Amino acid sequence: MLNGIFVLDLSRVLAGPYCTQLLADLGARVVKVESLRGDDTRGWGPPFVGEESAYFLSVNRGKESLAVDLKDPRGRDAVRRLAERADVIVENFKVGDLARYGLDYARVAESNPGVVYASITGFGQDGPRAREPGYDAAMQALSGVMALTGEEDRPPVKVGVAWIDVLTGAHAATGILAALVARGRSGEGAHLDVSLFEVALASLVNQAQSALVTGEAPRRLGSAHPSIVPYQAFEAADGALMINVGNDQQFRRLCGVLGLTELADDPRFASNAERVAAREELIPLLAGVLATEPRAAWLKALQGAGVPATPVATLPEALADVQARARGLIVAGEHSGAGRIRMVGSPLWHATAPGGRALPLAPEEGHAGVPPRLGEHSRTVLEGDVGLTSEGVDALVAGGVVRCAGE
């Protein structure tokens, strides 16, 4: 879908790299510019596969790596020449930092007015917090996410993955795709100013809207839902399951499976609003029965009755689920340093043309794009895209300006 689009990736860690991996998964060519030490996440482990961290492998699939010292004028010049021909630039430097390298939007747009340039920061390009650093865990605390996550009688906790970074990367990619469409009509590029803080608040959706409506902070409810009951995890005799009752008919069917038909006719629980109000009375009644039988028995009965229910799976169990296998979610590729690696594939690869013909997005089995070694493509990018001679690249390597993997 994005074949022919050249993305210059000046980002590191998670939000920016996740954004550019989405673009690579859709067919764009992505050149990742790294310092001579490499993206910080290359060292974030264990676990490692060979010398590559699982963290780095998770968000840099299908990219090319150019390892260069931006502090050296020769390094800056090479990257500026790439910026002049880029369709998209993604960066997550601190506000104003790229101006000293001549790689800020204003300077790049002078020679490349059609560029779509996305800046990802903690708080945006302006405002009183603009120059503060932005880290996912700090954003989870500041945005209210931690205050509403966890059990009611225990301290707040963060989500188990840096989800604000991931959501920010997805928001940035969406903005980039819209800007590319607009450029196709007008010829003009755009500067996208995307912040973790705003994405965090926007992604709180119903919780944020409820806070605006009531002026009150949401309670911590563990796995439970603030506006739907019963909609939470319960412990069966041998493990946890998640029950998601979305309407009154499903509640009646749940009561039938549990042998609690009288609850379906109890006026305290007649509607969802009443069940939310009577949460503390209802949940123990359901939990007491669910604890008496094995999880598999309950899941079979509930699913048979049309009550949405799933096991609370571990991550290895989820990755091995029959649906994950059926959809080809786990892909593999050959890494030049780490050998064969398995990765979680893109959820965007399921696309068809009229008539049902699959679009060529998903890789052939065993041939998925892999993350690059540090400086793996420095020579090919500098010679093929910047126009340096082999001797010119040799001089940069000898001068400590460029790093080439294996050299």
C-alpha cells in the first residue's frame, strides 16, 4: 500500500519506532538513523536473541539501519540529504533539539515542502511543560491512568506494557497517512505535533468523558468495568475467567447457567444501571457459585448459552491460541546476526482487493522482514541514496562518523 514511500526514522525507544514499523508493515521503505551506540533499546534486556534485545526486535521490523554521528558536520550533511528526499520524517527528540542539526521541520521544509514531518514528544511543541521529558510510566501517572488501574483496596499500578507509547505511535501513523492523502491533493506536506500526554487523555475515552460529566475521579475496580455489571474476571475452582455481560438478556442467561434464576427477576438487578448501583451485592453471589466448578466447565456452559466468556490466559497461551495460528499472527524471518527469529505480525496485513484477491502485505512464510543490525545498511544508504562513493564511506568509517555492521 505504501510502496514508493520513503520514511526517514529519526526516532528511538518505542513510540516513534512503533509508528515507523507500522509504516514499514504497510510497504514503506524505512531508514532508521541511529547513533553510533544504537537505539537505547538494543541494550534493554534480557531477554536477548543473539546480541539483539527482544525489546528492539519488537518495534523495528523491516527497517534499514544507518549508524551515524549527527554531531559531526559530515554526518549531519548526509542525513540532511536524506531528509531532502524523504516523503515522511518521524522524530522524537526533545523540543528544539533537531534545529541545531538543521533537521527541524522549518529547515527541512525549505528544501522539501512536501515532507510529512511528525514530531513525537511528551507534551507537545508548546505549553508550560513542552520541554519536560516524557516517559510512558510518568505519563500513566500524570494522565490519571495509574489512579484508576488496580484493585480498590491496593495502591495504583501501571499497565503492564508501555501502552501510551504504543497508542502514540498508532496515532502518529494515522496522522501521517492522512497527511499523505492530503499531500496527494494539494502537494503540500505538514508538520504533525503529537504528544504522549494528549494521546493518554484522549485514549481514556469513556473514563475521561465520565470525569468531565461528573467532576469525579473514577474508582479503581481491578478487572471490573465502571459502567457495566457483571463485566469482570472471576475465579473458578482452578483458574480465572472473564465474563462480559453486555445486556439484560445476557445477564438472564448467565443466571440460568449458574442456577441463580431468581437473580434475573430480582428488581435490584433488573437493568444494567441497577446492577451497577448494586455491584457490591451482586458480585459475591456470582463469585460464590463460579468458585465451585472448574473453569473449562463454566466456559463451555457460558459460551453455549451465548454469554461472552474467555479464560484469563497467560501471554504464551494467547500467542499459541488457535485463532492466532489461524490468522498467521506469528511470523518468522532470518536475521543476519541472530538467525531465525519469530515475531508478532501486523494486524494490518489482512487486506483484499475487489474479488477477494489478497493484497501483497503479509510476508511469505519464513520470510518476514526483520529488524536490522546496528549500521547494517549504512554503506548501501550512503552510496545508493546520499551518493557517496565507496571511498567516501570508507573515510567516514575511518573517521568515526559512520558505523557499518561487520566492518
